[in-house]
Amino acid sequence: MSIQQLFTTPLRVVNVGIETFKDVCEQYAPPAIQVDWSPPVDVSPAAEACLAKNAAKIDTANQKVMEIILSGTPHLIGLDIARNVIPGMTDDTILHAGPPVTWDRMCGPMRGGVMAGLVYEGRASSIDEAETLAASGTIHYAPCHEHGTVGPMAGIVTPSMPVWILKNEAYGNLAYCTLNEGLGKVLRYGAFGDEVTRRLKWMETTLYPILKAAVAHTGPIDLKNMIAQALHMGDEVHNRNRAGTSLLYRAIAPAILATCEDKDDAIAVLEFINNNDHFFLNLSMPACKATLDAARDIKGSSIALVMARNGTDFGIQLAGTGDVWFTAPADVPDALYFAGFSKDDANPDIGDSAITETGGLGGFAIAAAPAIVQFVGGVAADALRYTHQMYEITAGESRMYQIPSLDFRGTPTGIDVRKVVDRNRVPVIDTGVAHKTAGVGQVGAGLVNAPMAPFAQAYEALAKLLKR
Amino acid sequence: MSIQQLFTTPLRVVNVGIETFKDVCEQYAPPAIQVDWSPPVDVSPAAEACLAKNAAKIDTANQKVMEIILSGTPHLIGLDIARNVIPGMTDDTILHAGPPVTWDRMCGPMRGGVMAGLVYEGRASSIDEAETLAASGTIHYAPCHEHGTVGPMAGIVTPSMPVWILKNEAYGNLAYCTLNEGLGKVLRYGAFGDEVTRRLKWMETTLYPILKAAVAHTGPIDLKNMIAQALHMGDEVHNRNRAGTSLLYRAIAPAILATCEDKDDAIAVLEFINNNDHFFLNLSMPACKATLDAARDIKGSSIALVMARNGTDFGIQLAGTGDVWFTAPADVPDALYFAGFSKDDANPDIGDSAITETGGLGGFAIAAAPAIVQFVGGVAADALRYTHQMYEITAGESRMYQIPSLDFRGTPTGIDVRKVVDRNRVPVIDTGVAHKTAGVGQVGAGLVNAPMAPFAQAYEALAKLLKR
């Protein structure tokens, strides 16, 4: 184009950077478009140079990790009591969501969950007694993730709780998760009291043995297939699990009939599941955990295998950095709050459920579940946009989990910390919101962005390992 | 714009009409876009003038019809045997899909269904004997639609068949439909033989009494709500019913447990439903029938209350033209054919299931179920396009049935024959495809356009009535 042409043809502006420049253009000139771009995250030039130099090596490692993740085949193989099966679980162990946290740094809902758990275990006869015991040093707190386990919200697992057992049939590793309690006053949102304890006891004495017998009767249930179907049915299997719950229900109801001698109990179990469209969440989460755990300790890989929050800190782990947690303070979610509650009541982001996003589901697959963005005041196009953005920071696409409205494109899978840093784009996470005070429970649900700091730390740490 | 400007600025072409003109433009000039427009259908100037003159009157009548359709509340209230409940059903009656048709004009699969029905009833001991009886004049054939009933594909209802009973609670009218047999060798696709008869007998003696007791136990089930949920879960409740079937299953399984004394039979019933994702179709169809029938005989209305095919003719009825059928030969669907079959094997379009499109579901709601267009080789954008096109020919939008990917816009509802004619745009229908020969069964599934002729006839007939 000649200079002359430049001044005789209409100006069309594409702006990269500060958005106000585009606004000024629009005042004086024809339409301008804003490129969705942010400057890269501020990481050390040494780390940047190291990762650039080792790009091919990292790519190879990531390829290996992605092959493991994409070929994982999580199956539900049974149920048992936590103390019998979770590795390293002692009578004094309480597992919790997110990265490690001590009692004194625990947020309100996690403390509430711990206290509810101690009352449920019969270790304390009141919440006050439970609080004393919880702070006494007797109890060993550990992240679920470090015991092959995941837990939604507070993620509290005590020794007597029944757990689902999942096996990644392709790689042989196991994963565990408690059974979902439903909504209302529930331990995972930090609520306690008779209602909470009674339900947990019923789950242990009625729900658990009936489900255990039913799953023994059906044989292993292919959860990868079930999640894939659920995505075709409007779930993203994090904040929306109606389809997954329905498909699980269909799969096990005949087995419950076949194996349960007490008709009233069998009906109660079916009704319990039918009344809780989140029941499947506690299977989609360990399905992702089992899938991702198989790719641990692949040297040089920049793929995240864990994103988890304890309500105080947000932490991540990479395939290439072993068991190290990279953490930063958890943010308070932008959410739709229940009547009578606001962001002031909300606890910062909490729960292991971000394992679904880490596995290419949840917020990453939200285009499959536009109902969720509507729930928080967005539109269907927002859901598409979130999923499209996640393709920018992932290393691959699922071969099994698909988004119908994107012509069955595989969901964005395998968060590459390099892309997160380079594009200055953090993962988007669907989430429930707990009240910040122990004993209250859920106050909302919404979307939250992961903080950037853990990704930047992981980036630096990977560089240091690669330099050795 | 001055003449000079016209020749100095880039030419941008918008073409209306013959599309090749646009193609020529594109060879020599910048991009041209084609307006999706067809000349109006050739109807008589007198009818056109009459409908134009009476536009306000028709609009008022249509408003009344739409209010009835949009406020209909179909509930499942029970089951019974056809002869006990379907009005006018005698021991010699066989109901069939679509507009009226005599034995000699019946297509292969409908004949197959009739013969299978006579063997099932014990009226004939072989298919040959059944054929003789079917042609003898003893049997009274009548459209399902004229007996408050709808039937998928051949739509055969014989006196001993169990039927769902639905009530439009808002208006008190009832509708009926047989239970879905599943896939494979089934009567509704014109198949016959021992397998078909055995299944029908099991449905009558085991499935029916168990479901009847279960529905009596649950009380009325709100199908409008269930269909609305199914649309949020990827169904359009015509060719895709996985979600609807799941939700129904969840609703009745506990009641089956509570009421069925024979454990093996209860399990068999649950497995039968679980193995047939089309089970809900035979509820979504009568739900539409019950909803639309409440709006019959509203003088002056140009809204279609029935679209139905008997495999020979395609017929429609309007709210404003009473019980008159407007018919034309049914087309052979463009479909995805099962291995070993082609369009040459296919019977023309058949079944009352187009009642779902008439009620704003099925093909009209296909944007909610992109999986279906993929099944016939299309893409998600095609599904959106079909639904958008149906907004052009409908009088309103559902207040309950919504399409998530269109930000929960109500489905296009209430086919206005004026708009069909003016826009030269016919309804799009999801459909299964039967082999043209009796006894074979299903050979494919796909999409079909309604023929224009019945709409043009209805247009003329409405004009004649308005002139009186």
C-alpha cells in the first residue's frame, strides 16, 4: 500500500495493548477492534531463557504427559471405608482440600468441616469439644491430593467415611472420593450440627453398604464414557452434574434392586440420589484425579496435574516438579449469592474440585453447559468464550470429552504453565461458594479465575530443575 | 452516494433471488452475500386477498390459540389398555399414524405393523392369515389423531395394547400413546415375527402393570417440566430422548421398587427402559398432542395443530379448519442410512411424531440437540440455522421450552400457515426411516422437509371459511 492509498482509503484500526487507545480511535475514525492480548507475566529473564532453550525437551515431556492423560480410563470399581483403603490414613488423620494448611491458618468452612467430622467420628461430643481437639495437635491434617484422594469444598475426609474407589484401568493407579452429601446444611460447606451428623451416619450405615453391593453387582463402571455422555447432555461435571447423576442412577438402580433386601432402604437410597443433582461430582472429580495422577513425575513437563484450594491458599502441582506445591492466596469468587448473602460473606475459593478443570472439564468445558453462565448472569456466548480461551493455555484436546456446540471439538486439556505465563491467561474455574464462618454452609456459586502467582512460581521452579 | 463514489469505492453486493448471479459477482468483484429468500408459494390471488383483508381477525384467533398452546400443562396421569380408554376404540379398530388411509393405499411398513398387530391380538395365527384379514374389510382403520392418540412411525394401536394416559391439566383434555418398544425388530417400523410379538406380549403382561402401579404411586408427573429439562440436556425429544428417558427413569424407579413385588420383573422393567433411549418419545408425543388438541376449532386461526404422515400421505390440520385434513404425497427423507441400506430402500416419511415439531419441539428445537445434525453429516451451525428458520414460520415462542445455546430463547412454536406460504418455508422434521417393505424395520434416521402442498391447501381452505 502506498502512502497515498493510506490516506485515501478508510482507516481500519487493530489495537493491541491499552484499550483506551481503541476508544479514542473510535471517536475520530472508523471501527477499531481490540486484540485480546495482555503483556506476558513478569517472570525472571533467566527462567524465560531456560524454558525457551529447553522448549523441545519440554514439548517431548508434555507429549508423554498428554498421552497418559488422554488415554486414561477411570472406572468406578467399588466402595469402602476411608481407613481401610486410603493410603496412609490413620485414626488421627483428617484429609482436607487444597495444598497443606495448619489448623491456625485454616479458613472458617474448613474448620467447620473438621469439627463436624470429629463429632461424626465420635471423637468429640460437641462443637466446642471438637474445636479444642482440632487445635490440640493430636489430629494429623493432610491434603487429600497427597493421599490419592479429592474432596469438594472443605474436602474433609475422616477415617469412618465411605469413599468411592476408582481405578485408572490403563495405568493401574487408584483414586478416592467421599460420597456427595447433597445441598443445604452439609459438612463440605463447613456446616455442622445434628442434621449434618445424622446424614453422615445414614450415608455410612445405609447408603454406603447398598451402593457397595450394587457396584459389586454391576462390575466396573466406565466413568470416562459416562462423563463424555454427560457433556453431550449439558453438564460440565463440576457445577452441573444433572446428566451424570442421571446416567449413574440408570446404571446402578437395577443393581440396587437386585442386591438390596430392604425395600425401604433401597427406595431411600434412590431418592437420595434423585434429590441431589450433584451426586455425580464426587465421581467426576476422582475420575480426573485418577487420570492425572498417572502422569506424575515426568521430568521436564510443564503440564499442571493439580489445581486445588483450601480456602486460604490456591495451589498447583506440575507433572515436571514432583510433589512441590506452588501456592498463593485464594481469591473470593465473583458469584451469584443466595438471597441475604453477598461477597462480604464469602470465603475465598475452596475445594479440590478444580481437578475437573485440570482434567479439561468444569470451566474448561463450560461451552457444553451454557446454563451455568446464565446462572451467574452471563450469556451463552460467554461460555463459548471461556472455553475458547482455555484452548490458548492447554497442550491438547480431549479425544473423548467433546463439546457439541463446537462441533464436538475435544475439550481443552492439559494446562501448560508456559502458555499460562506467556499469554497471561489463567484458568477459569466453576465453583460453589462457602460462607467464611464455620457452621453456615453454602452462600452462592459462580466463576473464579485462578491466581497467576502459583503458575509463575511453577514456571521458575521448572526452569531451575531444567538447569540442573 | 454520488455516481463517482459508486465507481471509486469497493462494490459490495447483496443478492436476492437466483443464486448464480451472486456466484458471477464473486468471480469479478468483491464478496457478495446471498439473501435467504424464495418467492412466495403460488396460491390463488383471491385467497391471498382474503387472508390479507382478515389479517387482524386471524391474528386475534391465533393469539387465542397461542395462549392455549403456551399455557398447556401435559401431565402423565396413568396407563390403561387401549380398548378401555381410547374413545371410539372397538375390538375391530386399528389406529394408524397420519391422515386417513385405506388398506389398499397403505405403505409397506404400515401394512407390516397392522399384520404384526393382528397376530399379537390373536386375530391371525400367521402373517399370511393376518394379511387376508387386514384386507377383508372387517378391520376399521382410523387415524390415531382422530382418537386423541398419537403413534410413532406406523403408529399402529390395537385394542389390547397398553397406553400412557396424559391429561392437559390446564384444559382437561386427554391424550394417549402406546409404550415405546425400543429399537431393532419392532412393530412400529413395520417389522413382524416371533420376536416382535413376544416383546409386545411382555409389554402387555409385565411392563404395563408395573408401570401402571408405579405411576399410580408417584401421582401425576409434570411432563412439561420434564421436557423443558430434557431440552437443557441435549434432547429435542423427537430423535433424541436420552435425557427425557433418564429423567423419567429417575422419577419412577423408586415407585417401581415400592410397588412391584416381583424383583426380577422390576429389574427387567428398569433394564428395558435403560436400554431404550427413545422410551420418552412416546411421552413427548402425547404431551404435544394434549397441548395442541386443547386449541382445536378456534375459528379463523391459521395455526397448525397437526402434522402427521402415514407413509403414503403427509397431512396437516389447522385450528381454524376443524377436522379437515390437507394432504399431499409424503417425501422420502434425506437420511443417514444403516449399513447395507440406501434411499432406494426407504419408505416415504411416516409417523405421528411430527406432532413434536407442531408443538415447537423436535426439528424446531434442534438447536438444543446438535448431536442430531452431526448424526446426519451436518454441523452444529446447521442445527442453529434450522431453529432460526422455524422462528420465521411460527406465531410465538415457548415460555417453558428453551434453547440453552440461544440464551434460553423459547422454542419456535405454533406454525402459522400464512408465514409458511408467504416465506415459502416449510417445517423441518426429525425422523426415523422405515424400510418400504413390510417386515423389515428401521433403515435410517434423518431430517425431512414437510411438503408445501398441504400448507397451500390449508391456506386456501382457511380463506374460503373466512369468506363465509
